[in-house]
Amino acid sequence: MRELAGVLLAPGASAGRDSPALVAVEAALAPLPVRRVDLPNRLRGSSAPDRPEAAVAYLRTQADDLAAELGVTRDRIALGGRSFGGRMASMAVAQGQPAAGLALLSYPLHPPGQPDRLRTAHLPDVDVPVLAVSGLRDAFGTPDELRAHLAAVRGPLSTVFVTGDHSPRDHDAVAAAVRSWVLEVFGDPGEPEHRT
């Protein structure tokens, strides 16, 4: 079992680090250290999403900083986030960022109404445990589409579907799914041997 020391979470393209889903996940994972970050566009005061190269590089730096702050190796940090933030985290891991796992909240598999424009080319290069939590009515990927296409990851895949669309309102259900996955894959973050 991998030992998890902390989690880095990024928001959707137009949201910030205080996105309710990310706040709920942090609370559900306590006392495990969680760092919620704003993406570079938000830090610049722009609502336009970053280019993937810039967002991925930023998340890699943030993950490295969190590992250093906790005094652990980089492969003990799980990455993830909501929508664009989760996709950028998955791209970072696919490009070689060491990670304990990936938590993808409302993964944007394709633009709404364009199921042929898949955002999956990097997934076969992901070899860590992956959790995907999405709304049952998410226009960015149906449950069947997500199960089929996220199966391309080489690590163990878990999928959970909750009531709602691309922005499920039941943040506690999303957070509970993340906590259950952490317990199953990494053990209880509250137990002394899992504290940092």
C-alpha cells in the first residue's frame, strides 16, 4: 500500500481554490494535509483558462513544493482537482510528475455535445491509482463514456457517480467519495503511521 502524505487540488478553469467541492474534500480528508491552489490565470486576475503547458508546469511546481514542505518524497503526494484542474493534474502525472494517485472531480472528457473531441491521449501514460467522481448528468462525459475512456489509465481506476451535472451540488457526496477512495487505497490518514 502506498503511503499518502498530502493532496494537491486545483479548481476548474474559471474557479478558485475556495471552490466548494475542493473545500469539502479538504474537510473530509482531515487531518491529511491538503493544499488547494489557484491556477495561474486566477492569480493574474484573468478568467481565461491557462494554456495546458503553463497550468501543468505550475501544478508540478506546487506538488514539488508541497512534498518539500511536508518533508516527503514527491510520490507520496496525490494530485487532483475539478474539471480543468483535474485534467491538468492528470497531464502532469502522464508527463512524469511522481504522484501517489489522482482524484479527478468532474473530469471533462469532451466538450458538451462533442463526444468525438476526447481529452484522453495522455491517459495511457498515467500509472497511478485514479478516482473519477462525476455527476450522473454531466454533459462533459456520461458515466458510460467515462468508464470506457478512463479505463485507458494503467493504474487501478475507481469511478463514482453522484446526483447532478458537471457541477454537482452535493459537495459532501463528492468529498465522501474521495475519502472512501483514500481509505481504500492508502489507509486511514488519521492513523499515526500515516501522519507526517
